[in-house]
Amino acid sequence: MSQRATFTDLRPFFLTIADVEHEHGGGFDWTAFFGNDNPVELDIGCGRGLFLVTAGEANPDVNYLGIEIDYGEGRRAATRLQRRQLSNVRVLGGDVFRGLTELIQPGSVSAVHVYFPDPWWKRRHRQRRIFNRRFIDLCVTALQPGGLLHSWTDVEEYFGVISSLMEQDPRFETLPAPVERQATHDMDYHTSFERKARKVGKPIYRGRWRLVENGEQAHGTN
């Protein structure tokens, strides 16, 4: 006799796109979803949630939504949130492009974080990389004027692609990248990928860009 896998109930820390469509009328009302009017930041490809946990604990007056296509990883992140009862952090399971186009209201997000995105090493797979003009357009739509886009990677070639796309886009201005600091303990890293890379001596490439106040007008001139 086969056994069915059983899952711990992780609501409200983990929801799928279908859950949100069913329970929230097809899109996020951040005030209703988080129960407050605090700013909202997105963590794209949140993985097991180290950034979500540390940022959520450090900034209780900011709401964070992680988006993760791998339900297993997303549920691991949500389990960490549930243990800590972090009411200002949630994980959405599903494709980021669907999330940004169908659920996120325009101009409702103060920052987008994209840490260590999959580099898709094989040349024939590079079209699967998340950073492309469509993704940047969706971030422009989701972000408030003055909103920030952060991205880190340990792949120099991919960072070159990311920074070129961002720096050639007149809707954004490039800000100074954060300075690397010494970790004080094993969990004192931005993400688990950063920890893994730095422990073997790999450099981390960091970028930060701000959506200019007249971003929509600038987009119209492209």
C-alpha cells in the first residue's frame, strides 16, 4: 500500500499563487495581507530563507515576501519563519513572472532583492536566466518611485550581464554597492549562497539601483 506524503500546515507563512488567487481575490492587498501599512520588499528566489529571516528580525517595521518556484525550498523557508513567528515575512510558492504580472499591484513595492540567481551555465539555457528586459520592466511596474533593486552573485560573467542591463536603463540610477563585512558567526551572511561562496574564497559581486522619480517618463523615451 502506497503512503501519501504529509505536509505541515505552514499557513500563513507559505501560500501558493493559486492560494492567493482563491483567498485574496486574485491579487495582494498588502494592508490586508500583512495587517499593517508598512513598506513591502520582495525577495525573488528566496530559497531556504536566510535573508528573509535575518531581514525580518532586523526590520520589524518592514514586510517581506519571498517568491520561490521550488515548493520544497519555499516550505523550508516558511518553516523557519513559523518557528520564529515572524509576522512580517511570508513566502509565495510559484513562478515570479506570474507573481509580478498577476498578483503584485503596480507601484506597491519599496524594494526588490535578487540574490544569487541561477546562472544557467550552459549557453543554450541562458535564455532561462531571470535577468532580462522583461523582468526589469516588471520590477519597474512593481516598484514605487525611488524604490531599490538589489542583486548579488558570485558569477562574474552574469553580474556583467545584470549590471549592463541595469546601467543602460535610463529608469534606474546606479548606487554604491554595499561593502563586504566580516561575518561574526556561521549564520551572519546575507544568504546561504553567500556563505558557501565566501567560505571557499570566491568574490561576491554586488549591485544596487534606484528607480528614478520619473521612471515611467524615461521608459517612454526608450
